[in-house]
Amino acid sequence: MARRSLNPYGTATVPRLLGLWRSRWRYLLAALAAAATIGYPAALHYLLPEVPPLGYWLLALGFAVLAPATYVLLTALKGLSDEIPRRAGFGRMEGYMLGRRTARRRMVRIPGLGKISLRRLGGIGVLVVAGGWWLTPWAPVRIRPPVLPDLTGLLTAEGRASPNLAEDLVAVMLVLPNDSMAIVQPPQPPAWLRRQTRAVWDNAASYPLAMRCLAAGDFAAARSHLERAAAEHEIEPLAQNVLGAQVEMYAGRFLEAARGYSAALKLRADDPMLWCQLAAAWLQAGQFDAAAPALDAAERLCGQAADRSQGAMAACRHVGSLLAMARSKDFDEVVKSIEEARETCKRAVGEKHVLVAANLNNEAVLYVLRGSEQDVLLSGAGQLFDFSLAIGTETQGAGDPHLATVRCNLALLHYRNAHYDKAEELLAKAAGVPADPAFQSHPARIASLNLQAMLCRAEGRCAAGRDDPALVAVQEGLGIAQKTLQPEHPWGAVLAGSLAAVYVDHARYVEARSQAAEAERLTEKLWGPQHPFLAEQRNRLAAICTLQEAYEEANGFCRQAQKIAERSFGKQHPVLADILATRGRLEIAQGRPRDAAKPLARARDIYEAVYGKEHPAMARILGDLASLGRDPAGLERAIGMYAQAIDIMEKSAGPEHPLIARLLGGMAALEIEQEKFDDAQQGLDRALDIQRKMLAPNHPDLAATLKVYARLLTKRTPPDPDGAAKVQAQAEEILARHRQEDQ
């Protein structure tokens, strides 16, 4: 048998005493944890009052772990202070600890969670309170507000910050409102600005708030915060004037922007980028004569400080190429200027820069304006647009407004070549950038609305009256222009011409001529009396005067338009073909079909060379040529031309385009001459169905079809003179109503 110990404390005296000493260390550890829990936030409050966002959340996590740990230590020692010495003295320490471990814990029942101990519930409560404290304004530290650098692009001793708003504003881009004009696209705040200002708080200083409002398109709020920043001396007067001018540039108030830049130049006249921005402001406003001196001043300064102004020189070359387009009569010279500007940009800022992307877009636009064969355009201009998109996406981000401009131009290129589905797809992508509702009334959206109206007209998605989607789109664009742009802006000329075209579709010739005259007046005032853009405006006036039977005026406009087009575009351009087609229709309207044959045939040859044989422009010119075939020998050939034109329109625009009804009416008239009455009847019935669905009740085209129908009733066997008289009376009534309403 083992020898029994006589020690009154039992056989495990030493381990028990060691356990007692370990419990004292637990007391010490709990005391240190409690002191740390109290001292941790106090020390942070005085030593680190502001920390970066990541540091703030790491410190909050540390306190959220420390506070529950201290609670666990303190609650584990409860009761030991009185019991341990007494139980240890009687040798019953081991039994006491076993009892504490095996004693049933006090539990509570919580709905949805079941049973949980009070100690665990208390720990959760401490964790929630400790973590929640850091989410309140009374937390011991604050998140350091983001510090925005100077984004205006002002020149400092360290150079210019990049990216900056100055570079974005001088990266001026051309947009194609149609295939014979190009105008400067109003700028929108870049995508990188929205990213940089996303972290600005609502209670931040006035300057960061002004930047955030500018990025969001809230220009009124940006002006207000900028004025407050100046009053509170957050920024210097120079920065206030520059940023104020940049806000006005993005808001479309270009004359106010020019005044702001002029005020800034009084404070610092040696910064070439400021002069270049002033030139861009005048260019955006359509004040080309005022832009030239500012650009000259910028180039002089770049020559004096070449070692630090390479970026400014690239900007000068880029803006100068656009000024050359506005003032030049020869697009070939402009293309050379743009190519020289791109080489300067590549040397100064590299190949992947917003200036290079804008330059590629502008060269592609000039490519379209110069005109070429369809395949060459798609491979030439299309590739340049694609390169611009790739560079813009890499440097600015996928949601940058510059990309929307390029996609709008690509959509116009596909519209020009009758690829309407591709055009609509690109237009949908362009219209949603940026997606913020604040930009739905920005002037940069006008290009999308104008192209949307053109697509509606091309596809025959029109309706009589105010429900016409083309009319709605143009009127929305006019509303935006009137609210955001100054009077007599270049977009005013474009939209007036677009509205005139829609009014022609509605047979509202008086209103159409008024709008066309306004478009011609603004174009001549802005670009000069011999600018290439004037050719289309005068051709439109000639076409409307022909419809109004004002033949002498139509002849004058037609001669002027042809002279400008031949000098500016050459003799194989679609604009010249449009003018020749108008001249041919003018000769037909005056009863001189023989004189119409030559210009119409020349227009057909140009259309076929540029667009191919399956383009809607070919359909209309074939219809015009077919209308000349009244002699018996040429009737069969003329009917074949009508059939070819109808087939082209059905493939490109669908079976219910109004032009198809006009072609069917012309073909029926020839079929009546051949006594093919059943074929004529079928064609006229279809034409009337289309016109009654798509045109206004008093449209002259409907009257013209009814007159052909009356002739059919007279010629067929047996004739129906009563029915013919009734149909003829309907046609005359429609024409009388039209003359009465179109005043």
C-alpha cells in the first residue's frame, strides 16, 4: 500500500498552490485588458484624431475585439476572489473548481435564437455597443476627408497634374450631325472626374463639393460651392476663375466660359494652356474669328517655353486643326492639319492620350465628309473610329463621354451606308453615357437626338401630326439647345435644317422653308458665304422651293449649292449628287423631262460609285429616272426601274415606307399606259394603304395617288367615269385643304 500523506492539505498540495498563483496572473491580465479598453480610445483621440478610411476600420475592428475579450476575462473571475483562499485553506480547491465547471449555467430563452447563456448574451451586447460606437459621430477618431489635387490643369513648379480638366477640354471632338456637316461636340465631365470625387463627403469643404457637383452635372450647385470656396479663401482668385470657366464649358455656356478665361489670363498671362482653353471656348461658341488670336498667343508662349510646354503645344495643334476646318474651303488641307496635329500629340504626350483619341475621331469625321466609296469608308473611317474607341477606353474608362461621341459618329457612318440596325445599336450605347439623369438635358445629347430623328425618317417610322418620333426627337433637341446654348450656336443651324426636313415629310412647306432659311442664314453667318457646309442648306432650300412651285428661286439656290459643292467636295461626292438630283426634279416639275435626264443620270452614277446599287438613295434616283420613260419604247424599262427601286426600299426600310407608295404610284401610271390594269390596281391599293397609314390626311402625295387611281377608273374596261370623278374630287379636296392649311 502507498504511504498516506500526513499533509493536511492532501496529496496535491503543490499543484493546488501553483493553480492559486496562476489565478492571480489572470487577475493581472484582466486588469491590463480593462486598462487597455479604456486607454485605447483615449490615446487614439489625442494621438490620431484623423486617419485614412482603411486605418479607421482597422482601429474599429481592434476595439471591437478588445472590448468583448475584456468582458470575457472579467466575467470569468467572478466569485474567485472570496472563495479561492477559503477553499484552498481547507484543501477543497479541486472540488470547488470542479463544481464551478459542472454547475448548470444560467440560461435565457430568446425568440428565434433559442437558449443562450447570460454571459454569452452579455458578450454579444458588448460587441454591438463597442462596434456601434465607431459608427457614430462620437467615435474617438474621424476618417480623414479625401484631399483632391488641383484638377484645373494650372501650371505649377512641379508641372501640371494629370489627368486634368484642361487636357479634357482642349481635346475637342467633332461630331457628324449628318453626312455633309461636322460641328464641335459640347464637352461633358470626364469619367475619371466622377471616380475621383466619388469619396467626397456631404460635409466636405466647398472646393471638393464643387468638383463633385461638376462631375454629377449639377452645374448650378457647382457654381454655388465655388463662390463659397472663394469667400472662405479656400482657393486663390486664379483657380476660382479657371475652375469657374471650366464649369461653364461643361455646362454649355461658352461665352461665360470665355469671360472666365479672360479674367484668369489677367492674373496669369504666361500659361499657354489657358490661352488654348480660351480658343477652345470661342471655337465651341462658333466665334471662330475670336479663337484665332487666342490660339496664336498660346503658340507664341509654347515657343518661348518649349521645355515645359510640350503638352500645351500638342493642344494648340489639335485646336488649330479644328479652327482650320471651320475657316477652310478645302477639306484636303484640313486633313493635313489634323495629321500634323496627331504627330505633335504623339511626340508630346504619347500615343495613348485623350488628345490622340480625339484627333483620330476628327480625322475619321473628315474622311466621311470628303466622301469615298462605301468599302473604303468602312475600312478607313471605321478603323479610325475603332482606334479612337480603344485609346479612349484604355485612358479614360469605358463610361467616358468621349466614347459616346465616337459611337455617335460610327452610327452616322452606318446610317450613311443604310446599315440601320448597326446604327441604332451604336446610338443606344451612345445615348446612355453617362447614365446619370442629370445629363439627359446636356447639349452633348443633341447629336444623338438628331441622328435618332434621321433614322426614324430613313426607316419610315413616321406618323402624321405631333406623334411623329422624328419630330419629337428634333423638338427635344431644340429645347435642350435653347436652354443650354447661346443664341446662334452651330447646333441651331443643324436643328433648323433637321426640323425643315421633318416638315417636308409632313407637307408643311411654309414652315419647312422658314426653318431651312434660318439654317442657311446661321450657316452663312457662322462659317462664311463659301463654306462647304452651306451647300446642303441651299440645296434643301431649292428642294422646298420646287415643292412650292417657286421655280426661279429654286434655280438660284441650286446653282449656288452646285458651285460650292463642286469646289469643296469635288465631282464625285454624295452632296453633289443630292444637288444634281434636286436639279433634275426641278426640271421635271417645270415640264422639262429631257433637261432632267442628264443631272439625274449623273447623280445615279455618283450614288452607285459611293453607296453601291442597294442603297435607298439609288431607289429614289431610279424612281426619278423611271418617271421620264413616257415613250412606248421605254415603258418596260421604266417599270423595271420602278420595281428595282421598290425592292431596294423594301430590303432597307421595310414594306411601309412612304417612298414605296410614291414609287408604286409612278409604276401604276406606266402600267395604265400599257393597259396592265390589274397590276396597276394592285399597286395603287397598296400605295393608298401605306399613305393613309403613314401620311397626314391632306398630304399632296395622297392626292397624287388618287389622281392616278382616277385615271385607272377612266381607262379600264369597262370604264367607271362616276367613280373616277368621285376619286378626282377627293384628290382636289385634299389639295385644297393642304393649300389652306399650309400658309
